[in-house]
Amino acid sequence: YCQTYASKDLDKFASFFAPDATENNTPFRDMLSKYRKNMEKLESFNYRIELIDYSLQADTGTIRIQGKYFTRYRLHEGTWQENSGDISMELTENGNSYQVKRLSYP
């Protein structure tokens, strides 16, 4: 997930999300053009998530993840900038893997 995002491969990155996934209560599919525009502005981008906690939701079969994200990026002809914050995800089973159903961050 993090490596694909940092490599700016939007099609592959989108495959990590369930068809009905949301990002901060907005359908993820509606966010794709914003992702594309942001990726075009970036010259270099590093992204990682440190896992703080996770739990299996027995009633739904989903996995809830809480962590901290860290980004370091440089826009074309710009200086390096950094950002970090809390992140949470709800993952749903998809075959022998999982996809993001809900993504939230401030």
C-alpha cells in the first residue's frame, strides 16, 4: 500500500480499495482525480504508516487499524516538506487478501 502510493501508481493504488470504500466519508472513487492532480505535482514522495493497534471486528469480519502516517515530499522545483498525523482504516476481506473499506485521517 505505502510503496504503491509512493511510487505514484494510481491504478494499482486504487486496487487496494473496495468498490464502496470511503475516505473521510467521501466515496474513494470521487477522490481519484484529486489523487491524480496531487501525484502530478510531486517530484519525489515518501510515505509510511506506523501501526499502533489493530482489532478484528467479530460482528462484521473487518479489521480496524490505527496508526500514524508520515509523508515527506518535494514538489517540482520545490523544497522537501513533511507531514504526519493519525490514520485509521477498516479493512474488509477480499479473497485471500484485504481491501480498504474506510480510510480516515484529520
